[in-house]
Amino acid sequence: MFEKVSPLPPDPLLGIMAAYAADPNPNKVDLGVGVYKDEQGSTPIFPSVKMAEAHLIESQKTKVYVGPAGSPEFNRLLPELIFAGAGSALKENRVAAVQTPGGCGALRVAAEFLKRLRPDATVWCSNPTWANHEPLLGDAGLKLASYPYYDKASGQILFDQMMSALESVPAEDIVLLHGCCHNPSGADLSQDQWRAVCELAKKKGFLVFIDIAYQGFGDGIDEDAFGVRLMTEQLPELVVASSCSKNFGLYRERTGSLCIVTQEAKQAAAVVTHLNKIVRGIYSMPPAHGAAIVETLLANPALKEQWIEEVAQVRNRMKSLRKAFADTMQQRLGEDRFRFIEHQQGMFSFLGISPEKVEQLQKQFSVYAAGTSRINVAGLSADNLDYVADAVAAVLD
Ligand code: LMR
């Protein structure tokens, strides 16, 4: 039967990784897949994470199964990082939390659960959204639709259009929001805009599902959780998928969390039993190591403080790269066309150029961006900034 199988095109993001790796050009620049890079272009392990890992290896006594929900201690400590100070949900045990294989695992388990509860629901995603939202949610059988979010030409959020689209979302449907550092646009809702969306969700009754994969990469650990915390306080129910890939640098360890905020503790307890069953039927149990590192780190106040400082360094480096890129492009072009990049958040922004020009950047200059013109700002450095700016200026002509 396998003779009928023909190869698929590469994944829109992971395919860039492979193409970049195969490129022999010594000047090549990877602005593709979303991994943080330092000035030297490597993705180092946070020192605090390395220390937590060393401590873990020293103290770990068993490799016995963790169970479908993962580590209870991780399921206590990570939600504290996400929901700290957000009303009474955690205190009242109204948050059903399971450790998942990355943020992807959380999205998929949530999708499976929502599909079982509301088979006819549509998930409304921002246009644009992260390329992998579609298979993660859609392959679970949920219908997908989109609401206007970002205008590439102006570099701005289309907030009025977004709100009028959400006005017509029925109460049975689900609205997916990015908690911070919107992927791919880098354009985040302001606090007032979060409040307005929250009021609308309250009024219309649709379920809000927040994907927060970059907590700490925008304005700070607490600042970036503003929307999640607001909605936890204000809405009766909420779904939150979070990732430790970026802010703990644990990419390949596949560490994430699915938190479902319910109205009563007994509902949260019931929800966990369903999540466990879903997990058992997909991957049985999450990998333990990454979550054990996170749990070790968060349980140690000195390590946690160090990690918060290390995340701040990463964040500040990306902020200064954003400004440097906008400044350099202004010098090249004599106009401030890319200033919006300075004001966006996290790892990504669109250049706002056509797929043909993105291809030209890759073919002619070995500068790799996603086909949508999304760049990973962290791939820029003092060494390659001028080269990238020249390349972008050249393809704009
Ligand atoms: C990205 O958007 O590039 C990252 O989230 C990595 C991935 O898995 O797609």
C-alpha cells in the first residue's frame, strides 16, 4: 500500500531549518524557525536551567512513570507562574492543569477535549496565526475560521475589524488568542484592547482559549500574562496552553502545560480525568525531564530569580535588535518604513514583503525567513545586521 504515498511539501517552518542547514554560503542568516539565538548565533541553555538540571540529575531517585497528567509539582508550580495574582482560581482549585509535550501537546490535548465536548464548535483564529495552529486544532476535527487581526501593509492591529468579527461569534464557539508576543506578527493587544475583548467574551459567551508560548519575551513574566490573568478573573471559564520551549529554552525536551479554568473545584477535578484519558490515548504520558527541570528551578527561589534575570537579558537583546534593525533600514532607505518592528514584541515580525521577495532573499543572499515574510528577530546580530539590511533593501528595489 505504501507505493501510493507521495512525498508532502516541507513543513512551512521546519522546512526552512533544513534548507538553511544545507546552504553552504558562509554569510547565510537564519531568520526562520522560532528559536532564540545569542550574538554568536547559538541557542544556549540558560545557566539557571543548566544548574537546575544538574541538581535534578544529582537528586533524582527514579525514572518510574509519571502518569498521564505529568508531575503534580510541575502542575502546581507552572500555573503559579502563569496565573499568579489572578483572582481566586488557583486558591480555589478551579484550574485543571496537566503537563504536556510542549505547547503543541497542550494545544492538541485541548483540541481533542473541546471536540468531544462541542463537536460542532468552530475555533476562531487570528488572521494571521501560527502556521501549526491549523493542524494542531484542525486535525482533532475542530472547524477553523479566522478573524481579522493584523495588517501587513501598515504594521498595525486591525482592532475594530477584529472586534466586529468577534461580535458575531456564537456562544458555542471558541476564540483563540495569543497571550503575548503574537506569532507571527509580533503585534500584541494593549491592556485596554484585552479588556475590550474580555468584555465582549463575557457578553457573547464564547469560550476564550489563550496560547501563551513566549511568556517573558515581551515585557516581562508578569506583564506578558496580563491577558491570561485578566480573563481568569473576569470570565467563568478559560483554556490556556503554555510552552516552556522558549522562556526556559527547553525546546527539544517538549515541556508545556494545559490549564483549564473552571467555575468550581469539582469541575476542574472532573476535567483532569478526561484530559488523562485523552492523553492516555495519544501519547500515554508526557516526557518527564524538561518538566522536572522547570519544577526544580521554580521551587528554588535563588534559581528562579536568576532565571527571571536571564529571561530579561534575552528580552532586552531582542528589543535592542528590533530598534537596531529599524534604524539600519531607515539609514538604507531614507524612510522609516520598518519602525513598526521596534514597537512589536517577542521574536517575530513581518517584513511585509511578497513571497517572491522572500524567495529572492533566500536564493540571492541566503537570508532565510518564513514564506509569509515573518522574521525571527533573534536571528539578527551585530555581525549580520548590515548584511541583512542590505539584502532587504536590495529586494525592495
Ligand atoms: C515557530 O513558530 O517558528 C516556532 O514556534 C517553532 C515551531 O515549532 O513552529
